Amino acid sequence: MRIILASKSPRRKELMSLITNNFEVMVSNGTEIIDNNKSHPEQVKEIAMQKAKNVFEKIDDDCIVLGSDTFVVVDDEILLKPTGVEDATRMLKLISNKEHEVLTGICIIIRDNGKITTYAETDISKIHVQELSDEEIKKWISTGKAIDKAGAYGIQDEFGVYIDRIEGSFYSIMGLPIHRVYQIIKNYL
């Protein structure tokens, strides 16, 4: 059965390879629509569903399609990928010396002998970042790794030295709750 990751994220590709190397990448090209009347967990799950459905509709044979998206939420504000250095600095100051949440939505659509089954959920982790000095923020941003990540940081990168504690899944914070994905697709591997 074809397994398709509906994501251009190199981190999600890396994490998916921890489950199986028998998958392909097909990037969703649909417009992501956020419904601000829904809760943050519902919003991120909905975007994951949009990604998965966009790719699933292009496949005619039996397949597993996985869509995923990640939000960083602090003080009820969603922090997506920063628009530049100034925005990254603002985000890092927001999470400095504060607990925030990382929400990763997944949607897995399986077509098996014509039967379609959809799984959609949100995995929530809590992260506490130590107090960041202006120099530490500048140093981190200068690595170039802050700009392409929600919340302007990656837990798996050098930024990890500033993370005091987490509650939840490390891999979900990276962008894919592999423990949940595995449980859903293990019978097809």
C-alpha cells in the first residue's frame, strides 16, 4: 500500500522515516484556511485535514495519506513561522521564561479495498523556556534556524539548551507525533 506524507517539511520527513522508509512525499498545494471560531486544537487539526484531503483526492488506489501541521501557542496567540528577524525576536521574547503549548494536528486518511477511514486529532505538549537574554536571542537567530519554524525555534536544534522542561512528546514538538502515527498505521506496514 502506498504511504504518502502530505508535507514539504524536512523534519516531518525525517520523523516519518523513524516509522518506515516505505513512503513518498507529495506536497499539498491547497490553500490553508483557519476558522477563527474554532479552538486552537481544532484549528491545527483542521489544517492537517485540509493537507491530507488535498493529496488524498489526487490518488485513486489504496493508500495512506498523512497530513500534519504545528502551532506554537503562547498567551492565546498562535505563533506560526516568523516573517523575518524582527518577528522572530518578538516571538522569542514572548516565550522567554514562560510555559507555552505546541499543538500538532494530524490527519490520516486510509483507503483499503475501497473503504475509506479517517483519523484526525491534535497532540498537545507544554514547553517551558528559560529566560532568554537579548544576546541569546540574537545568537539563536543568527544561526538562521529560527525563520523556518513555528514559534521561531526548534527543540531539536541548539535552541534546546534554553528549554527547561517539556510535558508531552518530543517528536510531536518537532512536528509529528510518531507514537500516534505508528499506532494508526502499524497494521499496514
